[in-house]
Amino acid sequence: MRFYYPSVFSLMLLGVFYALAMIGLWLWWTKGLKRKFSGPTAWSVVALVLVAPWLEEFWIAWNFGQLCRKDAGIFVNKTVEVEGFYNSTGAPLDLVRPGGYRFIESYSPEQRRKGSNQGAIRLEFGDAEFTRQAIEKYEKERRPLKAAEKDVLRVDLDERTEALVYPKKGEGWRITKLDKPTARYHYTRNIYGEQIAHKITMQESRVTDNATGEVVGRYIEYGRGPYWFYIGLGVPPYSCDGPDGGPNSRHNSLIYRDVLKPIK
């Protein structure tokens, strides 16, 4: 079992609940039923009143503990060397550098802003010559603006290709518009999670071989909510991603790091 954090305010509320419940029970038992408040039956009812507020917490804690012990964690079926992959969460520049992946594909921000899931982009690192040509084109089209004065600039090279350049760093990336992703391996993550039981959610990251449908790697994390009488300054997250991971996540949801190795 994995119980939620204790709270002084919650225990104070529980104390008030117990006091009112016991007074009400005593009045109902002695005045309403006209019975003496003693004996096994009376004390069994008292025990039920004391345990009742915790029944939900016991149920959540048991189920959450079982999921953490059996199903949470990192599961790698195999590792593969790749030039790049499709990333459903975006295309971070730091992944596409010399020594890293040669490309990253992701959704099209332009289409996403329009509310469409169509299209994709491919991000590739540009060499020194590519960066130089992009800067020259920018200065030619936007005279008298100087690229050296800009922290970052974008240049349309053609209808489907754009350059993203950081002149002061001398780095540039090629962004190509695609009709659909072309990478064989796809990394996906349900960022907002999915409720699978009462006050229990699951977040999953996975790498899928788009050619065969095989899931080559998974990361599973479970989170739980507080008991019904919890009172605090906030609702601290409580999650697990393995039998001994917790109370919060200690691994990393970026499962592609364990599965997809950049080709050297």
C-alpha cells in the first residue's frame, strides 16, 4: 500500500468529524433507540464510524501500490541504432547536433495552430556552409538589417524549407515541411495522463516501430490523488514509476534515450 501524505489540517478536520459523529451516534443510540450505549453491537458501530473515513484511502492505496509494484517502470524490448525518429512532443534543437541524431521529425506547428493534425516537419542540423548561405539570403532580402545583430532569425529557402539560424553562435538548422512523418520509429507520450481507476491516473511514453507496429520500449508512471478529507496549501503530486520508485518519479519519461541510439 502507498498512502498519501498526512496533513495537519486534514487530521484536525478528521478530529472534528469524529467528535460530531460520536456525539450524534450517542444521541441516536440513547435518545432515539432508548438503549444503553454498551455491548458488542454499540462498540462495533463505533469501530465502523472510526474506520469509515479511511475506506477510500485504503482502497486507493492498495490499488496504487499494486500498480506500482507490477506495472510501473521502464520496459525495453530491444535497442536500435537510428538516424532519427518522430517525436510527438516537439523537435528540440539539442537533439539534432553533431554526435546526436541526424534528424528529428515532429508535428507541424503551423498546422497545429490551425487545429489540424495533418503534416509534419523534419529538423536537421545545418553545416557551416548552410548557415552562411542562410545568413546571406536574410541580409539580401532584408537590407539594411544585419544578421549579426540578431539573436535568432528565420529564412524561407523555398516553399517547403526554412532555415533557423543563431548568428551569434554560428549554428543553423534546416526545417523541412512534410506531408506526413517518414521516420520509422515514433516516440509518443500522453502528457495529460489517463484515469484508469478512482483517483489513479497513468502516464505512458512509448517508442513504436511504425513499420511493424511493435512497441520496442515503454515507460509507465502512475499517479494518485489525495483522500477525500485532505486539506492543504496545495495538492502535492504523488506518483511512482517502479516498485521502489517514489513517492515521485525518479526515472525519465524520455524512453527514446534507452531505445533509440544515434548512429555514430
